Amino acid sequence: MPRLINWFKTNILFLGIVSLLLFIPLYPKFPLFNVPGTYVAVRAEDLLISAVIAVWFIIQWRQKFPILKEKVCWLIFFYWIIGALSLLSAFLITKNITPHIAFLHYLRRIEYMMLFLAVFSSIKTLKNVYRYYLIIFITTLGVIIYGFGQKYFYWPVVSTMNEEFSKGTLLRLTKWTRINSTFAGHYDLAVYLVLVISIAAAFIVWEKRKWLRIFVGLLSIVTFYLLVLTASRISFAAYLFSVSSVFLLLKKKWFIPPIIILSMAAMFFSDDLGERFGVMFKPIFRNLSEIRIFRYKDQKERMSLELIPTSTPIPEIEEIISGTKKGEKIVASTPKTATIAAKPAWPEPEGAAAAAQRSGEIRFKVEWPRAVRAFLKNPILGTGYSSVTLATDNDYLRLLAETGLLGFLAFGLIFLEIARKITIFLQKQTLGFERIVVIGISGAILGFLANALFIDVFEASKVACIFWILSGILIGTIDITEKSIQTN
């Protein structure tokens, strides 16, 4: 018994990180209580993260804060200071924020980044890292199973895509709705899958045990398929970029062309994703788009159903009412006497083009100009957290708008230091699992930063937490490897 207690005390932080790797991706975003003035809620994951951070702080305090020896940690603290100055400037100068909402946004960013410090401190040996990897793969399997359950068995969805859904309403996806799995939206899920595919690609190359290589290989294939089902164009492009970077760093360049070719081929088997890319590159893919359109016309009508509350039964539709004019609502009868209102999504080029155009116009004509205007009001410190509402769909513009040039540069310094450490580490030609970890997570970081061009990934709680956990694993791996080299 004393041995078990001592082991628990020694590994309590490690166990806390494992619980986060399991809980954050798998537990849907049920709100515990809402914050007045916003539909951002405090959730169970926030309480678990707070508990892990508290444990980390107590351990650091007893050990006289060895974390302060790491330069990246000081850069994170520096960014927090700039963020606090930005908040103070917003309160006193620009005065265009709600104080308690802005402070909540600031605290949430600190919360996510604290995970970097906790994970970095938890890594004592490469065994810790290896176990983290296995937990990530197991967790991803759970995400995949639940995602397919939503698509084929109508398992419930908890979404935060709008204020009503964010109250914790249980919903079900219909046939044509994009998969969320346990995440708050299909974009968040897609970003997470890009992270996992990147680290899995490097892991497969290194792992010698055949059964584990087969497991991770099959997991990667199914993960990619789920990524295609999300129909996220930016995440698909980020996936190609991150995986190509991984194999480039692994010096296996000949892997890249077949992966890109096969991935692009798989994309055109996805009606939704193929159409979206077809609209983006209409002059190039016009013929492919037309082939897809004729196939839809043969089906006469393609039913496009939106999210339906779980209180309404959603079995397969028995019959489709034909002869309805374009744009009219129709009702299809179901075996369990429920009725589902839907509108036919006609497979005409202008329909797909209109959907893509709306997505682009929101960014180019509303969100991005709003961020630029906020930046110009106070270029040095910005207009404060939350001043550009919940969505900007470009994290770099959001950084400039909310924290100004100082915040943007302070945040960028964190990644410049991480890039410096990665470069020095890889130049040492270190062989083994530690090199695989650094390369795999480096590719994941590149994919995450690519996603940040069109998605607010650093503010999306689930993927932001996983990102900072992976970054902590990366720097922790470099740190223990360097210490081992110095000792030897």
C-alpha cells in the first residue's frame, strides 16, 4: 500500500494529463453554467483543467519553480503581461468591451496555455511521452467511433454553433449534415484530426512492432476518412501541408507525391468536399463539378436536412415527395409518425457557388474588415479581448485586433523560440523515438497554424487545449533529451 501511495504521489501530474487527453476530446461540450452576456459557458473540462493546474502549481512551489529555467515559459508569461496591458487599455481608452466578458476571454487563454507548462513539467522520461501517444491514439479511436455513430446511427450531438445549441441541447445529424463527433462543430473536429494524423504519420515510420504499426496505420486511414466527412477545405489543405512537412523532415520525400495524389482522389469521392473545392477552383475543376451535378440530377432530389433535436425520432425517410418547386418546404413521412421539414438542395452550380460565396463574404466583408478597424483604433495594444466578438475566422487578424502589434509580436516570439529549439534539435541528428516525436508534433503545429488562417483555432477550447498539450510534449521531449546527452 505505501508503494502504491508513493507511486501515485510521484505520478499524480502525469495521471492528470492522461485524464485530460481522455476527457477533453471525448466529453461533449455540455455547459455547467452560462456567463451573462455571452453564450460561452463554463464546462466540466474547465474544472478538470483547473484541478490539474492546481496540482502542477503545488508541485512547482515545493520544488521552487524549476519551470522558470525554460525560456519558452518566460515568453508565455510576457504574452500574458501584454494581454493584461491590452485589457487595461481597453477599459480606460477604447472602452468598447464588456469588462467581465473581456476578462473571461483573457482567463481562458491563460487556462489553455497553462497546459503547456503542466505537460512540460510532467515529462520525466520518454516513457511518459510514449504513453501520452498511446492515449492520444486510443482517444482518437473513441472520437472516430462516436463520429460514425452520429452519421449512421443518429447518436446525439452537442454543438456550440449558435446560442441556442450552446445551451446543451441534444441534437442529431441528418444524412447530409457534416460530422461533429464529440466536438462543438465540424471545424473543430477537422483541426483535431489534422493534429492526430501528423503525429501518427511519423510514429508509423519509427514503430517496429508490426501489430502496433498496423493499428496506428488503420487508425490514420479512418481518421483521414472522418476528416473528409467534415468537408473542411482549410483543414484538408492543412492536412496535406502538415503531412508533407512530416515526411520532408523524415527525409522520405518520395512518400509525399503518392499521399497527395491519393488524398486528392479521395477528396473527389466526397460529394460535399469535392463540390466545395470545385467551387473554389471552378476554372480548373469545372468538368469534375459538372459530372457530379449530372449524377445528382439523376437522383431527382437530394434531401438536405438540418440538425434536429433528439426529441424528434429520425429514422430513414420512407418517401420523398416529388414535384416540389425550388425553395419550397416539404414534409416527408417517417415510419414513427414524426414529420421532418426540409428543403431540397438542388444540385445546380449556382447553389454550391452561393454557399461558398456566403462563407467567403462573411470573412472578407464582415469579420476581417471588423478586425482591421479594431486594430487601427489602437495599433499598439489593440482594443482588448472579445472586442471583435466570438468569431474572426483568422487568428492572426484577431491577435492584431485584440492585443495590437505588441500582443502579436509577443505571441509570435513563443513560436519563434519553439522553432529555434526544434531546428537545433534536428540538426544534432538525434535518432530514435525522441526525433519522431519532435518531427510529428512539428508537423502538427504547422497544420494548426495553417488552420489559423481561416479558423479561430486558438480560441476553440478543445483543439486549443490539445494543441498546447502537444506543444508541451514537444518541448519536454527536447528538454529531457538534451539533459540525457549532457549527463552522458
